[in-house]
Amino acid sequence: MTRPVRPYVLLFLALSLVYHANLRPVDSSDALPASLVPFAILLDHTVTLDRFVPWLRGHVWYTPSVIHQAHGHFFSSYPIGGPLLVSPLYLPLAFIGLGHWDPGSLVMFARIAGKFAAATIAALSAVLLLALLKRITSVSWAWRLTLVYALATETWSISSQALWQHGPGEFAIIGSFYCLERWSQDHARNRWLWLSGSCAAAAFVIRPANIVLLAALAAALLAARTKFTQYIRLLTVPLAGAMLLAGYNWHAFHRLSGGYGVDVLNGPVIPDLAGLFLSPGRGLLIYTPVVVFALCAFLPGASATRGRHHSLLVAAVVFTVLDAIVITPSISSRSVVWWGGYCWGPRLLTELVPPLMVLMALGVSVMNGAWPRRAFAALAVYSVLIQALGVFFYPNGHWDATPQSVDRAPARLWDWRDNPIARTAHGGFYWEPYAIVGAALRGGLPVAERRMRELNADPYEGAEPLP
């Protein structure tokens, strides 16, 4: 292993170990289709979930919105860009005869494999972010901010724990920013602009809300006063991706928006934004307060760094502002709630983490004083502990469901006395996965499955049956 590559490999391995330390994926039916799509591709060479639905109907309960029926087939109700991106990670499984497994065993195995894929993508995104931050700030600060990204944000508690859209989305966004930064240092190197646009296309296909990344990149090109031909290079691949996505959505859902129903300005924006950033139930500044240092990028002491990385600054700012607005259900979708359903922290703002890390890197020159460094360290440690609660304690305390479902009583998200952080900490460590793994080691998978039922660990209990 060459010396320049070794730190990146060690970072990837260390983060993979940390991400798997809780021995379980996040319990969420929303991640079910994404965990099954790679197996459908591997075994049936299709993105439909026909192989699994008969078993799911008879054995497991799910919300009916996660799998959609059309043309006699069953499709994921969520975008399939993320599962398509991680499918190559499943190729080694083609050699273990999965085609002969019964659907129930495949579903159980898919949840485990999905966690491995999610952790791999999250760790790779941290590696790529480190490469980007080293181009902006010192090596020591690049490492600090990368560890903040990996362990003090939703990257740990959300992206690395299940195959939601957020982890692959973060990876694509960081890739786009990295390529933009390479291009901004030499505008004649057009291949970096092509690659930046390609990553933006992937981000959009993975999660439709990431379409704001294209606006952010276009704003960066406008600030750089580049030629019109550069816009064509940037947008060619995204336009092709948009057409493919639209064709798939029309085929599977008979509407261009896919599984999401879209409303425009169907309510007030400000309350949703306040909840996303400040509420004790889901507020970004409550769960990850260290990101407040992103404001340092706009202080006078950071002017020199801003000048050297102006295109990246513009892209990060525009993406942060637009994504925070678009993700609110008042603008985006009638089916989305700003608190993200049953989850830990501000799940829907996970894609904001990469641009916020970029802004923090741009403001490092302001953070080098003694007091700013101490404040940064204190908030970083606090943020890590909050994420660790989500990884090792949640869902104990069952704040989302009791005394009333947060989806039916969203006012609970503003209850400072009874909040998810305090309730989950009081609920204690989530030991069940270790008991299940111990049972598997002693008696094999059948014993582990019985142990899972004894511990009432079925995360989908109480949901509505699949239609």
C-alpha cells in the first residue's frame, strides 16, 4: 500500500468498524425497498420486487406506501437511484447461490446486506470529503472536519445505518463539489466539469430534492463568469439522467414526480424551517450544533480563503439555502412531514452536511484562536455523543410513538421537557442486537430468528399490511 493512499484506507476501515458497532441496521420500513432492489437486480435482472411480495404479504407488516403495484409488477415507491448505485457492491453475492434461498431468508439477509452497503457508502463519502477538504484547508483541519462529518452528524446515525437516499446522496454531492473544486483551479480541464455534472445527475436520480445541486453548480459557473459552452458540459449528463428518471417514473407511477405527490406552496414555510433547525425534536442546531461554525466562512478573517475558492463557496451557499427551503413539505410534497417520521434527529437535512463542512473548512482561519478551538471541540464532542445516542440507544424510550404518535401530534416536537434526546438516553442501551447475534453464534440463524421474535424486535409491528 503506497503511503499517500494509506490514510484514506485506514479512515475507511476505521469508520466501517464504528458504523457496524451497533450490530444492526436502523429499524425502518422506508429502507425495505432499497434493501431489496439490489437482490432483484442480481437474481432477476430487474428492478421489480415481484419475488418478495408474496412472502411479505403473508409474514411481515409494512406501510402500503413503500411498495407500489403497476402493470402487474411491484416497484419501490421511493427513487431507485441509490440502490442502483450500490448494486455493484452485491456482485460477490452472485457466487453463493442466493437464487435457491426462500424469500423470507432473502428479506432477512437483505436487511443485513443493506446495512453493509450503507456503511460502505458513508465511509467512502468521508474519504472523498477528506480529499476535498485537503484542497481547501490544512491537513490537520481537514481531518478534524472529516471526523466531524463522519461521527458528529446524521452521516453516522442515518446514512451509515440503512439504505435510505441520504448516504448515496451525500456521496454524490461531495463528488460534485470535489470535481467543481478541481475545475475551478483550471477552467481548461473540462473533464472535471463533466464529472461534476455527472455527480449532480446521480444526486438528483438518488433523491429528487437534490435537483437544487444543479442550480448551485450553475450559480458557481455564473460567479466564475465562464463561457456558455461550460454550462452545456455541466448540464448534458443531468438532462439525460432527468429524461431516464422521468421515463421510469411515468412507466411505474404514471406521473413524472414518481412516488412523491407534489404540491407547490401548500402551507407556511417559516414554521417548517424553524422546526428543522431549532426544535428539540428534530432541530439541526440541537442535534449537531457544531455546524454553527459554518458561519465563520462569512467573517472578514476568511476573506482570503473565500477568494481562492469562490466557486465552491457559491455552490455550497446556494445548495444549503435552496435545499433547506425545498425540503420543507410546504413546498415539496404532500406526503412528506418536515420531521421525517419516526427517526433520529433532522434526517431530512442530512444532505446539508457536506456543504456545511465545506463552509466550515472555508472559515478555518477564523477558528484558529484559543477560544474558537475550545468551543469547536466542545460542540463537536457534544454532537458525537448525540449521534451515538441515536446509534446505540434509539429507539429505546419510544419517544416517536408514545404517549402519542409524533405523526399525529407534531406539536410534541417542540416539547422541551419531553424530548427525544432525554427520553432515549433514559431508555438505556439497545442490547437486543447483541443478544440476537449471540444466539446466531450459538445456534445458527433459526435460533437467532426465534430470539428476534422473543425480544419483539420486529421493527414493522403495528404497520399496515402490504396491499
